[in-house]
Amino acid sequence: MFRSAGYLARSVSNLSIKSKPQILRCADNSSRVIPSSCRSTAASPEPRQEPAGKTLPNTKKEASASAQGESRSFAMNLFQGKIATEQVFPFPEVLDDEQKEILQMLVDPCAKFFEEQNDALKNDAMEKIDDTSMQGLREMGAFGLQVPQELGGLGLNNTQYARLVEIVGAHDLGVGITLGAHQSIGFKGILLFGSPEQKTKYLPPLASGEQMAAFCLTEPACGSDASAIRTRAVLSDDGKHYVLNGSKIWISNGGLAEVFTVFAQTPVTGPEGETKDKVTALIVERSHGGVSHGAPEKKMGIKASNTAEVYFEDVMVPVENVLGGVGGGFKVAMNILNNGRFGMGAALSGTMKYCIWKAVEHASTRMQFGSRIDSYGAIQEKIARMTMVQFVTESMAYMLSANMDQGSTDFQIEAAISKIYASEAAWFCADEGIQILGGMGYMRDCGMEKVMRDLRIFRIFEGTNDILRLFVALTGIQYAGKSLKELQKALKNPLANMGALTGAATKRAKRMVGLGSGLSLAQHAHPQLNDSAEKTAKAVEQFGATVESLLMKFNKNIIDEQFVLKRVADSAIDIYGMVAVLSRVSRSLEQNLPSAEHEKLICEVFCDEAAERIQQNLASANSRRVHKNFDTLTKISKNVVENGGAFQVHPLGY
């Protein structure tokens, strides 16, 4: 009876992914290896004040699940081949009537400001935001969207914030970066980890826009290796200050900020008296003295935003300015980045809407060969696919923001997926939009060439998509590995764990004879979407089986199989997209929204094509033939690197 279960568990005895580092790309363009001892689930932003009698439904359940080593995250459970529907079905709605009214009051003035006052092309040409626009942003409260009202901000929740940054993303990504670097990461650490005294001191002037904030992590020698951070903060002899020395590069708002969240190595004494360096987060003021910055960097895009190197020379930082405790810097950084990443999906969904509008405006009026070009299949496919990826991005973004507002703290995979998908989908939309516009799209005055330049950075910062794919795969596989370890423990006392072992054995036996495990979304999806729901459930089951087989095949060495991990991550991204779309369209059909039938078409095509991609990626992850190709690609890369570039003999011989 226990043979199948035993086979699953035997290969887990040496699985030690838990002790392996997690690689994370940081918001200021650097990669970091996050040791598991420093990792934590991301904290939600400052909790919103709920009306009497209203609760955040997921908080207590998540706390209970966390205490049992379980997760309520859909993405986490996906890696175990399970469908956790609580956070994804029905499509989450979190705004009460008062919050909706407040948001509606903000949307129109925000859109009007960007349409009538802010000049994106002028900002781009000046390589700074026009002073009038900056003052207008201050007057709207744009610099403190999520700061509590009692501290001078608007006190918005994540969903309200997402809706407003979507408008910004549709009009000027340079402004979006300035605002995001300020509040999404710049002072986010104070919002999440600050003491009451720190919040009272720093948040009011930051929320008003009187002062700007920046997030300082990247250094010249610091890439994926976290230990390479060289900026140091040493306690002064009197114990009242940390003396900070070092420099940071590519810092958004670096030349504008008065307040910096800085990460530095600090000596930490352990329980047995040993001293070792650990990273600590510090609130640093320019007024402390010893803080300076270099000239603004010349960039491909987002030119209106300020990017500069920042220098710290014997800066006296008061000990009360430590954030998250001495040695707790990585926890602070991880939480800031996870909390900030969700806004990118919303902002870029706005950018994609702009690209679609420009493309449709041209295609519906441009005549070629006697017909409007929107009547030709080649153009129709482009417009349809642009629309589809925008819809998926938007669905992911607002599902994620709602989950956060409901109290979810275990959303790091979903946030990474949303960022990856949004940044790649936006690039696709801009590229296809320019192609539809033709030569006009290539001209500066059209506005699309600026969008394309601006968009290129989004696949790099707030976690490069390459690093984040590893993060998605390894974080999920680590969670899946825990369940297999539990199975191994159960084997040591089979009579006391009969239920767990029988279930595992039955599950594997069904797979061996080609039977499914019975996963279904039929009870959650609208009946008109049964085909898409069935494909999604099947994809989850295939995904779980593949992760399990990869764990058994590679054990702890899975961390080094990046060709495989990429395909695992791509499959997870597609499955999360399928679920987000399936849930949203189910709601639209149930509510009989005017766009419900249009959304249904999008859902059907996306789920069908995603299912096909998933099947191909999962097959590649386990295919000997494909793995041989992976080995060959490694050899090709090594040959080129060793020779300093392409070195094949030219066809002409010289």
C-alpha cells in the first residue's frame, strides 16, 4: 500500500532547498540572494480602518494556516498540484460604498490633470518633471496616496492606489517612476516597519511632497551576491549614532530626495559573543550631513525621472533611525519590494490601454488597398492579442491588490508573476502598436516611441524578470518540498498516518494509469466557461505532477537547473493568468456586464493557448531530448564567452 507513497518520499531525504538562498532582484536594479533565514512573508501596507462590524476575512485564516505550515495562496498551492480557491474565486471585491465614492472622486481629477496639465513629451525632452506638474501632483495628494490621513496622506488601500497609478501609467511613466520610487519603495519601509515616532516625524512632509524619498540598495560591486554590499554603518563610541560610509548607484530620486532608506552592513554580536556583518536598514536624512549625489544619469527612457549615484561620507545616523531592527535589513527589503511590486501591473495595464487606443485610432481610419487596415486579419490579430494581454494583466493586478486588502500576507509569488507578465505584455503592446502605426509610430510626436523607451526598464528593475522567474519557481518548489518531507515523516509511523499515506499512494497510482485526481473548477466558474475551467484544472494537475517528478529527479540540485526552472515559472505564470481571467469573466457573466460576451471570447482564447504553452513547457522540463538541447546551449554559450563574442568563421572567410 505504501510503495507509491514511499517512492515519493525517499528522494526527499536530502532535499534542503529550505537552506538554500533565495535570489531576489531589487527595485533599484540590483539582484540579491536572500538567505532563507532572512526571508519572511511580505507584510501588508498600513491596515485600512474598517467601518464598524467589517472585518478582513483572510487575516485570521492565514494566521492559522501559517501556524500549521500551510499557505492559502493559490500560487503556493499550485506547486503541490492543489487548487486553493479562497483568494481567487469569486473574483475578490474589497471596496465598500464609501471607498468607491472616494475613489470615483479622485479618478476624474487625476485623469484631467494628466490630459490637460502634464506634458509627457515636454518632461521627456527636459529630462525632468515640469515644476508646474510637480506642484499639481502635490496639490492632488499624489505623494502620499497610502499614508494614513492622520499623517497627512489620502489613506487609500491597495486597490484604490492601483486604480490611480493605472491612470498615471496611461499618460507618463516618467512621472510614474518618480511617484513610485518615492512612496512605493522610498518611504514604504517607514510605513511598514517604522515606529510611531518615525512615522510621525517623517511621513507628513513626505506625504505632502514637501520632501522626496529614495530607496538605496544597489552598489557598483553588488549584484546577486548579497554579501557584496560594502556600504557600512558602525556604531559610534558613545552608542548614539551609526557612522555611515559608502555609495549607491542608479538610485531613482537620488538627486531629489531628502530622506533615504539605506541598506548597510553593520556588525552584529551573536548570542555566543561572535560578531558578524548583517545588513541593516537605516532612515538617512540629507540634513544629517555627509550625503551628496552625482549628476543625473543619461537614460534610454523614463528620462523625466531623476536617477543618480548617492554618496555617504561619515554620515551620523541616530540609532533611533534603524528600521526593522539591527541586522533585519533583508526582511525590510523583501517586504518593501513585495508590497511595492503589485502597483506595476496596474500602472502598465494603463500603459497598454494607451497603446491599444493609439493603434485602434490609426487602424480604424487608415486606408490601404481600398479598405481600412483594421479589416485585415494581420491587423485584427495584433489588436486582439494586445487586448488579451492587457485584460490578463489587469485581472492579475486587481486580484492581487484585493487579496492584499483582504489581509493576505503570503502573496510573494503572485506579486512576482504579476510584475513579470505586466512588463512583458506592455512591451508586446508597445511593439505591436508601433507596427500598426507604421512610420508614424516611429516618430517622436506620436508618443509611442517614448512609451517603448520608457517600458524597457520595467523588465529590469523591481526584480529582473530572469531573477524573478527563478524566485517564482524556487519559492514554490520549496513549499512543495515541505509536503513531501511531511510524507517522509509519515512513513516512519505508517499506522498512525494511514490517511495521509493512502491518499498519496492513491494519487500516484491514478497518475500511473492515466487517471486524473479529480481536480475541478466547475463549481466555481460560470457554466459558459466550463471548457476553460476544465483546461485550467488539468493544467494545475499536470503542473503539480511535474514539480513532484522534478523534485524526485534533481533533489536539492534543482536550484541549479535554471533551464528547467524557467519553464516551471512560465507554466505557473500562465496558470495564474488563466485563473485570474476565468474568475473575472465568471463574475462578468454572472452580473451580466455589458462587456461580458467580449470578455468570454478573451477568456476562451487565452485559456486555450495558455494550456497549450503549459503542456509544452512541462513536457520540456522532463524531456531527455530537450535536456540534451539545454546542455548543448550551455556549451554554445561557454564557447562564445571564452572567445569574447561570436567567433564562427565568417562566410566570406575574412
